[in-house]
Amino acid sequence: MTSVPVTQSAATAAEVVDGPYLQVEDLQVTFPTEDGPLTAVKGLSYSVEKGKTLGIVGESGSGKSVSSMAVMGLHDPKSAQISGSIRVGGTEVVGLSEARMRSLRGNSMAMIFQDALAALHPFYKIGAQLEEAYLVHHSGASKRDARRKAIEMLDRVGIPQPDRRVDDFPHQFSGGMRQRAMIAMGLVNDPSLLIADEPTTALDVTVQAQILDLLQDLQREFNSAVIIITHDLGVIAEMADDVLVMYAGRCVEYGTTKQILTSPEMPYTWGLLSSIPDVTASTDARLIPIPGNPPSLLNPPTGCPFHPRCVHSDKVPGDLCVTELPALTPATGPGHLKRCHIADPSAVYRTEVLPEIAPELLEETR
Amino acid sequence: MFAYVVKRLISGVLVVTLVSMAIFLLFWYGPSSPAQPICDRETSNRCGNKIEIYEKTLGYNNPVHEEYAKFVKGVFVGRTLTIASNDYECSAPCLGVSFRTKEPVKEELLSRVPATFSVAIGGAFLYLLFGIPIGVAAARRRGSVADKALVSSFLFISSIPYYLFALLTWLYLTVTFEIPLFSNTGYFSPITEGPWAWFSGLFLAWVALGIFGCTQYTRFTRGAMVEALSEDYIRTAKAKGLPSRTIVYKHGLRAALVPVVTIFGIDFGTLLAGTIFTERIFEIQGIGWWSLQAVQGMDLPVVQATAIFSAVILIISNLLVDIVYSVLDPRVRLS
Amino acid sequence: MTQDPNAEALTQPTEVGANAAETGDRRLTQEASDAYGQHEAGVEDLDFATVAEHGHTASELDPEAPAVLTVDNLKMYFPVRSTGLVRRTIGHVQAVDGISFEVPKGGSLGLVGESGCGKSTTGRLITRLYKPTGGSMMFDGHDLAKLSNREMKPLRRDVQMIFQDPYTSLNPRHTVGAIVGAPLEVHNIVPKNKVLPRVQELLEIVGLNPEHYNRYPNEFSGGQRQRIGIARALTLNPKVLVADEPVSALDVSIQAQVVNLLQDIQREFDVAFLFIAHDLAIVRHFCPEVAVMYLGKIVEIGDRETIYSRPHHPYTQALLSAVPDVKQAAVGGRRERIRLEGDVPSPINPPSGCRFRTRCQFAQEICAKVEPPLLQIGKRHKVACHFAGELGEHPATPVTTELLGVDDQGSPVPGATPTNTQLTIPGYENTWYDLRTKQTTGV
């Protein structure tokens, strides 16, 4: 199992209080299924500092949600085998007792989910759900304190007339307002780590823009470490400082947002970039899909997990891609890591991929 | 809400009217004269052409709509009924006079309601008392050996016909093992007058109903609970750091109860309308047994009264279920 | 065995054994189908140049194409009933309120807008899943809006629909062959023994293995299921396809496969698309012409270049500025954007005059009084705004006053006669109203 620390300082920063707030090392999550063990996350390492945003990109089944739920300790311990290390604010949470885990969850780390209509309980008022989240970590607080806090949070996330809307049920809110309420609930205990799992996927673009604005404002205000999980590279471009690209449970590329989205060095990332159209791109840009389907995790491909769908494996001598898993090795830029056998991927990207998918960009760089 | 209830009650009255009409017509146009059984009984099976006297006094030679109109009038203002040469006063709301006992049907119905209600309430209480907690426990241990054993053994019990199950209960507990508590079954006194007699007479009936019903409620609850626990809002509750007890009961069970309550409302209504097998096997003088006897004896007024009674009970229980549903689930609006 | 729900979800996207390549190209499919079966086999014969060659650039506009579908003043009002004993109709949801457009033969019109704007209702009206409240939909000499369901039946072959959710729109108990072949039997077009060959041909067209006709939908991945839905829609050789969010339920890498497939199909069968989507980038790629809807009305319609580069309606501008852009990564930070406050108003009681005015930064008195007409202001460009103008160049005074015979506040000018005659036609005139000169000009 290859595991490369994400940053040079990461390996030693655990003991240092002002190191990365979240540090994941060599994380592996396996579920027993009727068809055999299913390893959803393999050898994953990353870290997020306070005030920074990490974007995790990948398709369904890539392990992006599973790894974040492992951080939150949301997997059923009876059915998920988790190994490796996850340190939140210096506390190792892998193997932590349920009682201690519970005191962290929703308190120093919180998660907001994609579909707020499904993620909020339909039978309880918005206010009651916020109050519950507050009270469980503030045993000394009175009901009235909790209600005041709930109204304050709803006001903070931009819900009009919060003192009245606090007594509404989730179905009485619009989609955007529900997501705001969900964010308010996540932030009610002032967490240092916020994980947003596809926070805007179900929303309209103008509402999405409002929610992204809000998340960014709140991050500045609370100085929290944020993980944003999404398949939308546009959201990543505008929100994230660093990006982790996942494929079949592994990190396949890691770097700053600029590195990943302007000079990617892994064919899967190229595929993602070439398969989404852009509102401002040239109309001569081709839409080049990634062939095939995401692999089955029960029977993952040998060697590089992406090789069955990779259209650049002819650039690697022999059948290295089929036989050997490439290590996560440094790419051209500082801190930029990629998992690929191609000798000079940045040249391939510039000379082959870019002319097809963004001919206008090439003009500019010349 | 008020308008909804009024609307439902109006349609309920309509249903009851149709039920009473349907029974009237079925007896009227049935294969033998409705007067035949009573004539046979009164004349010690030498009815012969005396049947005409009975038909005439009971009005079976009149057009059917006239007789139905008389019946309806009796319900609202009372009437005097004549069987052979005897007159019977029947005050409003008159449901007729039993052809078998010559007693006013209304009085007998009222005297039998407490027995049936006692059986129903006790049985239904046991449904919930055991069914829901066992179902929740099974759902929490979903997939474990205990869960699988429980589900399959309960499925086995559920697949026995109820009358056989009740009969076996009675045979073994009362006859074979002669357990003192179960030695004598029946409805002996109202709870207010002799609580112990009331309790001991009904206890076996409750046990039989309760065990049989709770196997089904365990399965309902387990299914609803498994579904509720896989909802996104359960994950949210967990992410908030709530203790698992709160997650399971406050968030999970609250949602799972909605379908269970719906089924329970209908079941409870059915029980209140009379439990034929239970009352017959455990010799409880309730409405179920009475209606069975009435059908066997072609006792039209009693059949009619018990059918109307069940219709009313079912309509009310359905309405209550809908109201409870709207209280449990704020997304449901009655309209 | 206890199973984590997440594990169950992960085991879902299992693959159909020797499936065909998901590239959306038949030639490619045949070449690759053998090599592509097992993971281990790899795709050595699929190099980047080949794949890239089959990826499409954005669809181009054919300005000469005649209209295949002409929609004029289409309306759909859903009644809202009171609660209480007597359920009177107390209002209407004006889901679609007087929209007009043309879909060119073999071309694509994109319909964009946010949820609740009426775009999906429009699609359902055209496929006659709803009967419109008013207006006309001319197709092949028939007004689809007026036909009875019986009269509609022979025409249904020509207007087919592709649905959003590939998981719920296919009956799980029917085989793929039955699903794709059903329209042939319903419409009684080919003899029974010809159904299977046609089904296999269709499966091949959409890039699925034709041998898989006897499999069930759950054996296919999301992208493959959407292909099945497309094959079903193609079965009867339709002339118009209504695609309602055809890719939004799919993974990013699969979206491009399906978009390319739809482009292939359009080129090969000359089928016209009404392409309904909220993803502005996908619509831009697929549709040379785009209509923007807001609260039941078209607020702006035009060719791609105009709508995306020089939008004149404040709503279109806000919508476009809200789209997160991958290219922002090179710059860092967020894009400058026009912030829309609040939510879309209720379609039961929409704002008077211009429906967007409650959220519009340029709104003035006239906007509440007079509804702006959908005015042609360019060769292929119409906009419904009193203050239409490019971003940052919105005029200070309304541009529509002379045409409507009102003053700047929207009050009628005594004696003035409204002059414009081109407001109601579904297509484009050869002359249009020039915003700068306030004169009618033309080619």
C-alpha cells in the first residue's frame, strides 16, 4: 500500500497544535458485502488547515463521501472496517470510543448534506432541530438559550424573519432556505471542521451562488477548515484552495486548485476537464468523454485503477499500467502529486489534450 | 380540518345507508323467505302455509321500498312491530326485534358492546405493547442471528390461520394443562363490578389475540423502522452527535410509527366491530358471536344491526386514523 | 451479514459483462466491444486521438432550416382549489403563460431557467402529457394543442420524450427488448417477427450490446439506462425529441458520452430537439438557439452567441454570472456576479407587469405597470425588458415606450397608437427594432 504524506510538514505536524486541523493518513475503509469485502477507500492521505478549503472531486463510488463520513465517524462500526489514522484537532478518531466520538461530532466537526429536504427530519420544526443540535453539546444551556441561538443562527445564514420561520417545518422552506437552515445547524456549535457533501448539487444556479457566498463568508468568520465534496469542477475552481481528485477509492491527483485545473497531470483529471462544457469556452472545443463506466470496487482493475478507461496508456511502455499501481509521486509544481506512469504528463496535456478541449487557452499561453 | 371531518361524516352516513339497503335487499330477494326460520321456530318446524301469516305481519308481502321506509322511520321515531299476533314496542332508534329472542335488537347490542370492546382493547394493547418494542429491537439488530430467528419464527406464527391458533391456545392452556388463570373464559361482569372476574375471563382471549397480532406488528414495525433508519435525516441526527437512543426513538421511531399507526387504526376498528373467532372460541358474549348466531338463524334485524354497527365503527376509525396521521406528519394536510 | 447502507450503494454500479463502449460512437463501439469486455483487457486500441476525433464540438446553427414545430402563445394554467366543503377553483398556477418559439427541423432549441419557471411543463405540453389551456403547437400541419387524445395517437410517434431519471423511467419488470420494442407493437408498425431485429438495431445505435435485449434495466449502469431511454425514444423515428434534463442524473464523465450520443443521433436522423436543462453549459454546447424562461414566460430568446456573450435581459445576465467557471482557477477567488435577492415569486399570483421586476436592480415604475413585450432586437434575438441592454449598458429610460404608446412611467400617452406588429410571431422577422436608433431596421 503506498501512502505519501500530502505535504512535507504533514508527517510531523500532528503533535504541533497549529498544524493542519484535520490530518488523514493511509485511510482505508472496507465494507463486508455478500459478494466479498468492498474496499471503498484505499491509502488516502490528506490534510486541511484551519481557514483553508479542500475540494474533493470524484464520481459516484470514488470514495469521496465514504472517506468524509469516516472522518465524521458516521459508518456503522459493525459493518465498516476503518484503518489508518484520522486526527481531528490533534485527536486520533480511528478507534475512538463512541461516547468520545459523539462529543466531537456536531461540535468540533460538522457535516452538511446534499439534499436538505431529505436530510432534515420532516416531522420536527426547523428550530427544534437546531436547538437539539445545540443542546446536545451544551448540557448546561436552557431551552430558551437554545432557541435564541437557533434564531441567531437562522438570521446569520440569511433567513428572513428568523423569529417566525424558526417554527416552520422543513417542507415550508424553499430549497435554498432549507440548505441555509442545514448550514445553520452545522455551524450552531462553531465547529473548526466543516464537511460539505455536494452542498449545492440539487440547487438552481442563482441559489447555488448564494449558498457558496454564504459558505465562504462563514468560513472567513469562523476560520474553520472546510472540505467541499463535489463533482462540479466550477464549484471547486471558485471555492477550494487545494483539490484532491479521487478515483476508485484512491487519490489520483492532489495539488492547489490552480495546479489541478490549469495544469493537471493525470489522465482522469484530463478526462473530467474534457467531458464538461464550459459557459465561456470556445464553441470549437470538443466534448471528449471518458469511455466506459466507473469500475466495480468489488473487483477492481489491476495496476492503475483507471487503465481500463485511460486513452493515454499507449504512452506508457509495456503493460505497466495493467500490472503496476503507479505511486503518488511529485508532479511539476510544488506540492503537486499525481498517480500516473506517463513520463512527462504535462507535455502530453499541453500538446495533445489542451488543443482539443480549450483551443482558445492555447492561443493565450503562446 | 372541520370541513374535512364534516365531509367525511356525510360520506359515512351515505355508506351506512347503502350497507343497510344492501342487507335489506339481499334478504328480501334471497332463496327462501326471510320469515321461514321464525315460522319454523314458532311452530316447531310445522310451518307449512302458516308462513303467509308471518310474511304478512312482518310485511314481506309489501313492496321492498315501503318496508325499508318503515325501517328508516323506526330508526328515527320508533315503531310498533308485529310478529304473528304479538305486538312489540320498539322505541327510537329502533333497529327491530330479534326474530329469535323477540328482544329489541338495540338493547342486546348495547349489552354486548362492553364484552367486545373489552376483548378489542386488551388485545390491541398487547399488539402494541409487544409488537413495537420487539420490532424496534429487531430493526436495530437488522441482519443479526437474533433478528433472523425472530423474523422467521414470527412469520411462522403469522402463517397459522388465526382460528386454529386461537383454538390451539384454548385447547392447550385450558383443557390440556388446566392452568388455573385460563380455566374459565368468557365475559362475566363489567370491569366496574367485578374487575377480577372481568380480567380472568378475558385474559386468555387477550393472550391469543395479542400474540398473534404482535407477530404482525413486530414485522410492520421492523420494516418501517429499517426504512426510517436508512433515511438521510438519521445520518444528520448522527452527525449532530446525538446519542443513539435519541436517534432511534426520537428520530427513527417517530417516522416509523406513521405507517404502523395507520394499520393499527384499521385493525383496531375491525376488532371493535366484533371478533367472531375469538368470541366464539373463548365463549365471550360479544357482538361477533352474536352476529354469527344471527347469520346462522337468518335473524334479519340482528344481521342488519351488526352490519350497520361495524360500518359505523370502521368509518369512525378510518376518520380517526386520518386525523392522527395529519397530527403525526405535519406535511399531510386534511382536505 | 450486516450491511452498511453505503456499501450497498457502492455495489450498485456493477457493469454488464461485455458491454459496448460508452463513447457514443458506433464505429468505435464495434472496434472496441471485444477489447472492452474485461477490465484487464484494457483499451489499448482506444488512443486519445481516436476518442477526441469522435467528441463533438458545439452544435451549429442552420439559419435556413424550416421550423418543424411552431409554438404560439402556449399557456398552461393548473387550477388551485380551495379547501372546505365545496372545492371551488380559487386561482391558477400560471405554469406556462403565453410562450412562442420555433424548433427548426433537425436543429435544437434549448430551454433554460430555474426550477418552477415552466420549462418542464412546456416539454410535457409538447409531448401532450398535458393538454394546454391555450395557444397552438403546429406540427406537420396539425395543431397538437387542439387534438383529442385519440387524434394525437398517430402523431405521438413523431414527438417523443427522453426523461431525466434513468432509474425510475424504465419499468424494472420489463426486459430492455420489451421496453424498446413496446412502441412498435403499440403503434402496430412492423410485423411481430421484425420487432427484435429493429430493437437490436436501436440498441446498437445507442452504443449498447444488441445481444443484451433480454436483460433487465437493473443490470445496467445509469449511463447505459439513459441510452435505453434514448433507444426507446428513437424506436418510432421521431421528428422531434423533447429531452428533459437528459444528463443531469448522470456522473460527469458519463454526461459527455450521452451528449455526444445525442449529437450523433441528431446528425444521423435529422431529428429536432427541444433540450430542457438547468445546466447552462450543457445547453450552450448542444443548442445553437436558447430560450430563457422565468416564471412561465420567455424573457429572452436568441442564438447561442447572443444569449451567452451579449445577453440583454437582466435575468439572463444574472443567471450566466451565477454559473461557477472552471477557468476561474487560473485567477483564483470568486467571479464577480450579479446577486439576485430572495426567491422566485409564486406563479399563482405573479407580479404585475414584468414578472422579474421584484428581483431586478433596474426595475422602475413602468415595469410594474406594463408587461414588456418580447421584442425582436436583432436578427435572431428577442428580449422582454423595458430596459434591455448589454451588461453595464442598460438604458436609463425605457426603450419600449414608443412601441407601446406609453410614457416613461408606463402611463398611456393620449392619442398614441402602439406601432409594433411583430410581437406575437413565434419565429424571427427580417426586420427588427434597433435599440440604439429606436428605428426598425433589417437585412
